[in-house]
Amino acid sequence: MNADEFESRFRQFLPKVAKYLGYRVPSGDVEELASEIFLIAWKKQASCPDGLELPWIYKISGFVV
């Protein structure tokens, strides 16, 4: 998957990830952590099961938090 495909596929999850983080970390850390989460997702995208992208992102988020 190229960068544009990744961005279009995962852009929809950013608000949900930000909300998830907002309940768990100080608000000033949300943007930085979200960036870290999506960087990890980009690097490990081959291990993402089709159709389970959001739960997979939440799992990464849990490890980052």
C-alpha cells in the first residue's frame, strides 16, 4: 500500500483514535501520540488484517499509551 492509499484508508480513524487517547492521556499529548500510533501502523501495515483496521489501530494505541 502506498502512502496515499494508507492515508485515505486510515484518515477516518484519526478522530476515533484521538477520542480514545483523550480519555487516557493529557490533552496536550494526544496529537503527538496519535502521530506515533499512525507511524507504527504505517511501518507494520502488512500485519493488519483486512476489515479489522480499527481494532488493530486501537491495539497499537493501547501499547503506545
